[in-house]
Amino acid sequence: MVNGKKIFYREAGAQHKQTIVLLHGYPSSSHSYREFIPLLSGRYHVIAPDYLGSGYSARPNPKTQKYTF
């Protein structure tokens, strides 16, 4: 949860390792990294979030939520 909104993310690898955050372009989702994450997770802690309104994250009404990157 971020500011009361559900943000979905995929995570792999040990948390004590250096972290890599994989960001994607709208309107794709963290799913686009599904084959890449396992390749990195042996050496890094990997996090791939979905943006608000994308993938499995919450989709608030655009009339009440300003969408920005």
C-alpha cells in the first residue's frame, strides 16, 4: 500500500543482496520482466513494480486520481 493505494510488485532474490528496481513503460506491467527476473535473482534482489493503474495495481477513477509518472 502506498498512500492508501495497492501497488503490486514482483520480487525475487535474497533481500541482503544489492537491489535492482525494474521499471517499465506504460501501459505494460511487471509481467514484461517475467523471464528476465529469474536471470537476475541469483545475484541480485530484484523488484519490478506495476504503476498505479497498470498491471495488478489499483486503478483509481481518473476523475479523482491524477495519473503521472
